[in-house]
Amino acid sequence: MKIKWVSYPYLVWMMIFVVVPLLLVIYFSLTITDGGVTKFSLANYEKFFEPIYIKVLLRSIYLALISTVFCLALGYPLAMILASKEMSRKNFLILLFVLPMWMNFLLRTYAWMTLLERKGLINTFLSYINLPPLEILYTNEAVVLGMIYNFLPFMVLPIYSVLRKIDPYVIEAAEDLGANSLTVFLKVIFPLSLPGVVSGITMVFMPAVSTFVISRLLGGGQFTLIGNLIEQQFLTVGDWNFGSALSIVMMILILFSMAAMARYEKDYEGGGLW
């Protein structure tokens, strides 16, 4: 690139809106105010390792993992259906699938509150057919359901993008060699789709583990996830130092998970796992 000056506005933008805020968060996480005097300390990180906060982190990871597993179980077959060459009106179906993502995230979550509440549409239908109502709202199940609904497209689209690029002649060659449908899937299709699976898992797990809107609305404040805890430190408690430390810890965990996924994807891309 002989005209490197074209990138300068982007570098300035990143410095102002990415690097500088990140440095401020790191600064707040490493400082405490004692008697009106600000001094450097690791007390905020030490506070994080108290049992109550570790429990919040583990609950967040647990629910995020459950949501990711369900998104993979639902998303992979759907991606295969969309990528199938026999599927007609494929673009229209993809549009219908992506269309809810054009709505505001908060509105989509409020819609699930309307569906799941005691006198909501689901329980109204159940009572109409003489079935007992479901007590799902303000439970872990409601939070997981909200995560699956909001993040499922992030699992489907990367897998679909990889599946549609698989050379059909590779599948035909496996069938010509006597492989049945299950063998073709296990030995050819799934290994070749691993990059999309890894990308989908990363794109679902990261927002799921740090979400606070879904847990606040569908969880009803019955329990706290790490995203809610960070929000409370900044907006309610006013402890920016501890909130910054929590944010840095979450950032480190997410970066480690991304690095692990990227390494896995690099090692096993193209079916190397098999």
C-alpha cells in the first residue's frame, strides 16, 4: 500500500475510542481511593476472588455454556438445511431467519416476557386447551431461552457460510467409495465445517457470558450474572474501580477463550481432527 495515509483516520479513531478508554479502565481497576487519596493497588482484583463473586462468574459461564450447546444443537441442522442444494427459496428463508435481528435487542427480549408471563400468550393457549400454566419467567430456563433466541443466528450463519462452500464433488467421492450418509457426515461434512462451528461457538458464548439485559428482564433480578454485576458497580453502587476490575477479568477470559478457539480452528481446519 503506497498510500498509507488513508489508514490514519482509522488509527486515530481506534486510539480515541478503543485504546484510550481501555487504558482508563485499566487505570481505574488498579487504583483505590483511600481518604481522598488515589493510590495504586490490587485490592479490586483480590475482591473479585471472594466466594460470592466467583459464584456469580461460575453461574454466568454455566448458563452461557448451556445456551451455546443448545444453539449448536439447533443451529447446525438448520444450517445444513439452508445450505442444502435441494432447498428452494433459500434466500427468502435466510431473510426470515435474520429479520428478527433487525429489531432492537431490548424489544426482542421484552417480546419474550410477553410470551412467558403468567397471563401471556403461551399460558393463555395452555389454559384454553385445559393444560396447567408454565412457570418459566424469572427462572434460569427463561434466561437460557432468551439467550438461545437472541444468539442462535450467530451460530447458524457462520456454519451455513462454511457448509455452502464445501465442494459437492468431495461428498460425491465419499459416496462413490461406499460411505453411507452417517459416515459422510462424520468423516467429511462435519470436519470440513469445524471452522464455522468454532466461529459460531465463539460468537454465541462471548455475548451470552457477558449479557445483562436478558438476565435482568427474563430473570427478574432473581439472580445476578457477571454482566449485571458490572452494570451495578458503574450505575448503582458507583464503585468504578471494582467495576473496571471485573471488566478486565471478563476481557481476559474472553480473550483466552478466543485464543483457544482460534488455535483449535487452525489445528483442525479442513478435517485435520479426523
